[in-house]
Amino acid sequence: MAHEQEMSWIRILALEETVWLGSLSLVTGEDRRSIARKTFRCELFANSFGGIMEAGFSTFVILLAIRVYEANDYEKALLAGSMSAGLLIAPFGLSLMRATGWTINWIACGLMVFTGFCLLLVFSSATLPLYVTGIVLAQIALSQQFTLRAQIQTANYPSAERGRRVAWNFILLALTSMATSFGFGVFLDNRMEDHSWIFGVMAVASFLTAASLALIPAGKLSEDSNKGFLASLKLVKRDSLFGMVLLGWMLLGMGWLSTLPLRIEYLVSKEGLNLSNRDIAIVTLVIPSLAKVLSLRWFGGLFDRWNFVPFRITLNCLLIVSLLLFFYAQDFPTLCLAAIFNGLAFAGSSIAWSLWVTRIAPAGQEATYMSVHSAMTGVRGLVAPFLGYFLLVHYGFQVAAWIAVAFLALSSLCFYSIRQNNRFEHPHDSRAWKS
């Protein structure tokens, strides 16, 4: 769940061609720099609060479902896959958001307000059905607003600055998430009976994020001018290279994402390691986030220099090492080492996920390619948690880990089979600034 959630605003640039900012003409001439500065400040505030929500959704939702609500495997899989479900329906959500006639910043604000009220529902209720309902609706709403954030970044930041500004947002998000996860873990170790306050804090963070987004300059969504999402799926048939890369991503995602909720299970359950809430937060969020922050810029440079195929296979290898270290760990230092590999893989994968289509998509069709890639991410993110819990129930943690490794190995072979295609050798800027 964390990888695909945590694949944040930039990951939904997939839908770029389906949305056009009515305010694009504002970002010209002398106003361009002031609008970019104002957008950047507002996004920094939004992400400082967004890190609180990321910490809650990525670790503590499942942790509390296990330790407090005693949720069954189906309910836990539903909680783990709800963000991906939102990503899957994002193309259709755009049509609904367009129908409101609101400006993009106010739509994003409204989604965060709705998320906050869903979290307040969880805060005020002690029943499992309302817990699952509130969390699922909150994550679906949260995933919709990422699309709008990506569009704002595309329109309000010049291409020469966009990567740097978004990188700072990633870094602040990760730092806030680290601090919050540690604090939440310590709080639960001392006052587990007051666990609902976790969601009260997340609700306040959601409302503050909404206020920050409302201040960003943006216009309305215009009418959809493309041929529709379903028509773009034909690309998979027409472009065999694109289809093969999507297959590699699907195998990778099914393997890795199936183990994400199992990690919390392994750390929480008596059949696993039964760690304290603080130690769980350190292993699942603090250390991976720190490794990600420290390596993001390095992986960005590596992506620019390397062919995509060896870059992606290298990341798969890091994921395999992380998986085996984690699910065979019997002590805290080994878990920390696994967390470091996990963070490094996350850093590189965030870049690879967001930018790989710029290597193969014909100029002007990058967003169409990304829209298909994004929807396939939603498919595997929704299905994989159910696969993970099926494997856990029938075969146990270690077998589930080895099956995930097999998926990753097959993914690597899939990518290796297309290593010599020269389309990977000519990256281009698919999001060039247009004034």
C-alpha cells in the first residue's frame, strides 16, 4: 500500500491529457514567477500536513485494525486496497469533478474536507463497520485530489523548476511522515485505549491541507477533449513494447504489493515478531523514509544517465533483498537493514514510475500512455492485498515472501527481454513548459 500511495501527486500525471487548466493563461509573463512562488509555499504547507495523513494511512490503519478492531482478512485487504481503488476510478472521478464547475483548487479543497469528515467519523465511532467505511471513503477521496495537484504543478511551475520544487515537496512529506509515525507509535504504546485520537489528528491535518490548497491559483476544468480512457487502452495492442513494459510492472506490483499489509501482520502478530507500536513505526516508516529522502536526488541522476531497463531491474533486486531480509528477520537490526533497502527501492521506484513513459511514448502522447499505466496500477493495487492475505492464511509469511520474489524475478526477466529496444535510449521532456 505504501509504495502506491506513497507514489503521491507526481504519480497521477497519468491523467494529464484529460484535464486542462482554465487558468493556464494566467501563468505567463511577469505573473509566472509570483504564481509559482505562491503555489510552492501553499504546497509546502499542504505537504507538511499531508505527511501526518500518510503516516496514519500507510501503517496505523492496518495496525489498529489488527490490534484494536480484530478485523478479518477481507476487511484488512479492503483497507489496504482502498487507495488503489480510488486510483483505478480516477479517470471517471474527473468527469464528476468537471461537472461541479468549480475551480481546481476548490475541488481539491473540497476533497480534503470530505476526507477530514470521514476521519472524524472514524474518530467518533468504536465499531468496525464504521471504521472500515470511514477509512475506505477517506482514501478514495484522497486519491482523487492527487490528480488535481499534478495538474496544478504542471500549469504553475516552469519545467526547469518543476522537478526541483516537487522534490522538496517529497522531502518535506517524508520528514513529516517520519516524525508523525514515531510520535503515533510512542502514543499508542502508552495510551492504546485512546487510539481514536490518531484519527482526530489526521482529520485536523486534512482540514489544514484543504485550507492550504484553497489558496493556490487555479482555474476551472474544461470539457474533456480526448477520445476517452477506454480508447487509450488500445495502445497496449498497438504498441507491443508498451504492453511488455506494462506486463513487467504488473508482475512487479502483484508481488511487492501483496506483501505490504503482510509486513504489518508480521510485526504485529504473535505468530510474527509482536513488536511495540514505536518499533513498528520505525521499521515501516521512519527508516524507509529517511533512506528515501537521502537517496532521491542520487536516483534521479542515475535515471537520467542509465537505460531504463537496468535501472528497473536494479530496483527489483533491491526489493527482493528487502523482502527476504524482512520476512526472515528475527531481530531488530535485521529489520532495520531490510527497511534501508526498502527505502532505497522506494526512492528509485518513485522516479521510475513517474518518468518511464518519457522514454518510449511518442511526443505528445505521454499522458495517454501514462493514463493506461496509472489505471493498471490501480488494478494491481486493488487485487494484490487480497492475494497477500490468501497466501498468508494458506501458506504463511515465508512462502508468501518467496512467491512475491518469484513475481519480481519474472518481472525482471520480462524487462530483460526488451533491454535492446532503442526507444529506451532517447529520453525527452514530456512535460515541457508552454507559456
